[in-house]
Amino acid sequence: MIFYLSGTGNSLWAARQISRVTHDSLITMTETGNADFIKDARKGEPIGFVFPVHGWRPPRIVLEFINAIDSGSMSDRYVYAVVTAGDNIGETIDILSRELEKKGCKLNAATSLIMPESYIGLPFMDTDTLEKENGKIQTSRRSLKEFINRIAKRQDGIYGLVTGKWPRVNTRLLGGVFTKWLITDKPFSIEVEKCLRCGKCAEKCPVDNIRLSNGGYPEWRHNGRCMTCFACYHHCPAKAIRYGNRTKGKGQYYFGKNFMISDFDI
């Protein structure tokens, strides 16, 4: 079983590539109840976790999902993780490993993939150029292929983690600020004159945080589940969604927007 979380598609692409080779089923982590699927997994079936890094940490939804796992169902499992990020991952794998240990299991293998940038919630952050985007995906494709070969053989080890120069500072200090103050849907709004009322933003929100008003315009539910993944912004065909002034003049990205997805199949 492969449990995944994805906003703009980087992690979903990685999860699908693993599934294509291993033939393991894909299950979203957006619903904690899906953790019960592990109880029904066949004996010896490996468990994979694939998700993006948020603030140099595992997203809150991932931690909530792991907390919902029945401890007994994880015994004697081969467990691996693939995490995606636009730059580096800090201590994400350390945190994940500790949380899994609480469930009585070891994280056998893990890797990080540096994928195209999609977080644009700070003034100095924007999407990558097409050349850089393509380069990141090609490099990650090769790394993921090698990692899949390792997990197919049930090898133990941590491979190719890009933790950055200051993983402790990024995760524990900056990550704390990020998760407390920057993961919020409050700055989201729309430019009514641009909005096509197509519903694409609500469709692509991975946590069902957007509904359409009677007039067909998007409204954020403020349900406390927003990941600030910007899937709504990036998928908007009219660029009608804004995040305060922080997205003004910035690019859009989601996996497959600028290239054929099949070009990156393993």
C-alpha cells in the first residue's frame, strides 16, 4: 500500500511511479480513516508514505494520519518514505521516523526528491523557470527509479536526503514559525472580474476547503485543514485567485502543466 498526500501533483506523480512498478494500491492520507486499510493489508505487504515537505516538516495531515494507525497493524512491515520539496527537507525524515517508532515500526528506507517549486507564499519565492523545472523532474526521475529498485529488494537505508545546510534551524525554528503563522487560508481571495466560475479550484483542493457560492464563485471554508499548498491558485485558468499581495505577478505550476506527464514515466 502506498499512502500519499499531494497538492500540486509532485508527490502524486512519485506515488504513481512507484505503484506502476510495485502494483501496490494508492490511498490518500487526507482522510485519517484510511489508516484502517493497513489492518487489511496482506501479510508482508510493504507500506509506503509519499508526501510533500511543508516548512521543513511532515505536513500536519501526515502526522495525524500516522497517529490514527493501529500499532499492531504495523508490526513486521517493510516501511519506506518518499518526500518531495522544492529546495531541501530539513529534519522531515527524522520526525517521520520518530512518529513511526511510536507505532512500533522502523522506517526501513527513505529518499527525498527535489521537485519544481510550488510554494509562493513568501515575497522572495516563485515558481521555477521551465528549464529548471524540467531539470528537477529529470533528476528526480532517475533518483526515484533507483530508489524503487532498492525497495523492491527490501533494502534498508536512507538515500539521497537533501537536508540543507541548517536542518535543525530550518525545521525547529523557521518551521515552527511557518506552521504557526503561514499555513492558513485567510489571505486567499478572488478577483471577481477575472473568475470564470469553472470550479477548478474547488475540484483540485486536496482537503475540500473550497466551496462554490450560489453565484459560482469560490469561497474558502476556513475549516482548519488548509495546507497552503496553492493547488487552487496554480490550477486557476484565469489567475483569479490571490494570496494577499504575495502572489502578484508570480507564476503557476502543477505537475503536467508545462510538459507531458508520460514523458517522465519510469
